[in-house]
Amino acid sequence: MEAFVPIEQMAERMANVDLGVVPKRKDSFGNEAFSTKIMEFMAMGVPVVVSKTRIDQYYFNQDLVQFFESGSAEDLAAKILELVHDPARRRVLRAHGMKFVRQNNWDVKKNEYLDIVDRLAKQRKPCAPSPSL
């Protein structure tokens, strides 16, 4: 296996895998950081095995991804094997994931996001000038 894949080849490589794995640790950062890799796999029709973190459980459910216990190599392996032996479940994850991406991509959500930013910017009070030293 190559140690480095040029960025130009990354999407093609990801689209040609049978299963995506996003193994984040459930520590302070990993528990709160949204991984765009999950959405990228879903957009390419690849079922995803995801660590059971707070942020991922907030945005995704068992109809969208296959969760495994963060930090447990044994549970990750078990969940991968379950999907390997269950093509119907992989098809469901693939279909639901692609639908989720169609409903939640940048083109669909950008106005909602920009409206939130605008509202927050209007609520922000101007900062007082810094005293000169």
C-alpha cells in the first residue's frame, strides 16, 4: 500500500472502498469535533462505521451509520464483520447516507448557516477600543 496518495486521487480512492471507517476517540476533542469524512463517504455511497461519540450520535443514527464503541478495537472489528456479512444492511446504510447528504449539503444548508451568522453578528456588541500603552 502507498504511504501517500495525491489529493487529486483521494475522492476516487474513497469511492472505491467497500466500507468507510472513522475511528475517533471519545476524548474531549474527538467527542465534540464533527468529521467531514463521514459525509464524504456517504456522498460516495460508502457505508460508514463510526465511533460512538457525542457529536456523531447527535447528527447520525443507526439508520445512517454503524456505530462502535470508541476506543474498542474488538467492537470495531465486530461491527466491520457484521457489515461484511450483511449486504442488506450495507445497502440500507448506503441509501440512507446518500439521502442524508442530499438533504444536508452546503447548497441546501448555506442560507440557513449564513442567516445564523448574520443574526449572531447583529447581536454582538462592538468592543471598546483598547487603551493605548
